[in-house]
Amino acid sequence: MELAEWTIGLDRFPLVFDELKKEINNWNNKSFIHIPMDIRFLYKDNSWLSYAYQKDTVTMGCVSRNAATADTYEAFKTIETIFLKYGGKPHWGKRFTAKDAVLRNIYSKWDDFKKLRQSMDPTNKFLNPYLSKLFNEN
């Protein structure tokens, strides 16, 4: 199984939910959600890269039962597109394709975090290939 999970501010959730419902129910859409999506509510916090940074949030998860075809699972693409449109944030341990330039627009402390990371790890010892690509670090 592969999972994608996205978070949106509680105030924007009705807009996102309505658009997701409309898109998923559109017969021309290649996305096929074959199991229910989970929804959770989170209170705001003060962690810079948290998806609940200074905002009460709602998360929605989507599952692909076939890990071998998860890269082409249209539902992940549909969900990411809609959540990004409304400022949604990805779950860091699950599937998403957004990188540095896009994430900078949805995390108000993105550049502050990157500066702090560089100051605490000037030799990039704690970066791996995935994080290097995500943060656009060389």
C-alpha cells in the first residue's frame, strides 16, 4: 500500500471538500478512489514545518492498494493538485511530488527553516538524496 495525506486549514476545508467531491465524481476524471478517504482534525501548533502551523486543520488521506502502480495512481495527482490550489500541505512521510519552489509558497517559515538547517548542518551530513532534492540543496 502507498498513502498520500494532505492538510488544509479548517476554514478552507469546505471549499476543498466540495472540489474533491466534484472532481472524483466526474466520469471524465481518471482518478478512482476505491476505498474511503480518512479525515482527521488537528489543533494548531507552532512548529515551522508542521501542517498545523498557527492554524486548526483538517487532514485527508488517500490510499493506493497497489504500491507497484502508485507512481501513476491518478487519485494522488488529483488530490495534490486540489490541495495545493488552496494552500494545502503534504504529510512529510507520505506521497507527494511538490518540491522547494511550491513548498516555499505554502510554508510561511520555509526559508527560515532552510537557513536554520544550513547553519546547524553546514556540511550537509544529515541530508540524504530525497531531502536534497526536496530542499533544492546540492
